[in-house]
Amino acid sequence: SIHKAYNGLNYNSGTFSVYEKFCTIVEFVTEALEYPLPFVIFDAGKGLIDNEQSGQKTLLDLGLIPSAILTFNWHPDVAEEVESQLNNLHATTNDKPSYLKHDLLQIALEENAR
């Protein structure tokens, strides 16, 4: 399972077979992003997982079983610019900036309100 918290909300999770390739997780994350910019994924125990080198390896091959805590971060090449753009958005609209697709964020807000 992949779970990610945003401002205390659990909003994006997925369950994957041990035989699925890591590129499936990369695709899952990419599809959830409002802006599909480069990103990196960290495993709590192993550190940075190289998206390109690990893409065709299974979750079993990468030792991400029986469970793993994976964390998303923008790729260092775009991180500063993304944060700047999100902060500018917040300043002009007064909305909390989000890099998730709006519908996913709404689902998380509704589920956490229960």
C-alpha cells in the first residue's frame, strides 16, 4: 500500500502486487499530480529509489514487501520553482496550494471529515 499525508489528511493510497514493477508506482503518482513535473520517491528504510534504474524491477526485487512507506518529493531540479509557484498561487487565491488533482483532494477532505 502507498499512503501519503497532506496537511494531516490521508489522501492517496494504492495497493500493489509484489510482482508489479516500480514503474507502476511512478505511473500511479504521476496520474495523481495536477502538474506532471519530475519527482523522486523515497523509501523510509532504503532512501531514494531511482525511478529510471528501478522502473523495471518488481517491488519484490526492490525489497518493498510486505509493506513500505514511500514519500514523494519534487525532483531537486524543479523543487524550488514548484514551491515558489504554489506559494504564489496561495498568495493570489488564498487557497491552500496543492499539487494533487482537485478531485483527489476533495475526496480526502470528505473522508477525513467523517
